[in-house]
Amino acid sequence: MTLKNVKPELNSALKTLEVYASARELIIVQAKYIVKSCRESINASHSANAAIPGNESDMLLKAQEKTEKAGQILKRLQKRMKSDYGRFWRQDLNEFLINSEQEIVEAFSLLAVVKREEIPPTRIPFRTQDPESYRMTNTSVRVSDVAYIYGLLDCVGELKRVIIDSVNRADSAFAKDVFKIMQEMFNKLEEFMQFSNSFSFSNRRNFSDPESSSKHQSDLKQKIDVARYAVNNARKLLG
């Protein structure tokens, strides 16, 4: 009786877990930079919307630069996961990416509304700097469906502030336009409430993890409830 079969199996398992732990750590570290840039972009977007007409360009430029920076970090991170971890990186590591990806969705979507542009799809287009020529080129980054839903729900709350600031600067027409977007978007997002008690809304890795699945269910329900409150509150503000 020997450990002839055990040792190679354990060595293989050890290598697999080391790769997983390394990838997880990298995501957690890079996520902090993504979230920081997105928060700065969101603040700049609000400052631009609240500014006196004609004085908003600097803040819009800052918001654009910060969203693009966040997009660049996420794109590099996803590329690194694909090369270092393999083709199942999304399946195994998505839970650690959701927060940073939803922040990107929120920042890009809010900026689009403030700039009177279309809210981006799950493959978000943005500009990036070519390291060789230093020119800005067009690219895109794909976020998960869960992150997209969460990010748009968070954006609904941010649109309430856009409406308040628009009313304060006597632009009731824009405030009403934003409320229409806010209401229509929430009506579509509210349809996902049917999954708030379903394991299917969690990523595949965590189907067998009740604690993780319960967290996703709770987050979804809470975000929908918060967004609903924001819509109702904005409706009262506009009379």
C-alpha cells in the first residue's frame, strides 16, 4: 500500500488552487482601482449636470476620462484572466468581478444620460490610448449580465440626483426627460424580481453554495426595492 496515486492528485489539486488564489487576488486588487475611477466619474458627471450651462465641459471631460480609465483596467484584467486562468475564468471567478463591472455599468450609463447619449449595451464601447502611438482608439469591454442588471439598478438611483440637480438649476424639461428614462429603465429591470428567489440568478460556480446564492438573491431584491423607492420619490419631486 503506497501513495503512488495520491501524491500526483494532490500536487495537481495544489497547482489548481494556487492558480485560482492568484487570479482571485489580482481581481480584488484591480477592482479597487476600477471602483475608484468609477466613483470619481460619477461625482464628475453629477457636478457637470449641476453646473451652470456653459461651465460643465471640464467636469464632463473628467467623467469621460475616468470611465475610460476604468474600462481600460477592466479590459486588461479580463485579458489577463483569460490567458492566466483559462477559458473558464468567467465561470469560476465571476463573483469577484461583479462589483467592479457593475460600477463600470453605472458610471458609463450615468455619463451617457448626462451627455444626452444612448446608454451602452453589455459590450461597452470606449476609447483607449494606443501605447505605441499615444493616439486614442476605439475599443470595448464586455460585462456579465448580472453586473449589467446590478449596474443599471444603481444608475436608477443616481438619476434621481440628476433630476434634483436639474430642477435646482431650473431645467425642468431635462428633469422630465431623465425621469422618463429612469421610469422606463426601472420597469424593465423590475421584471428580474422573479429571479430574486431563484438559484439561476447566481453564477454557475455557486449553484451548490446556498450562502453565496442567498447573497445574490438578497442583493437583487434590495437593489430593485431601492430603485423603486428612487423612482417614486422622483415622481413626487416633479409633482
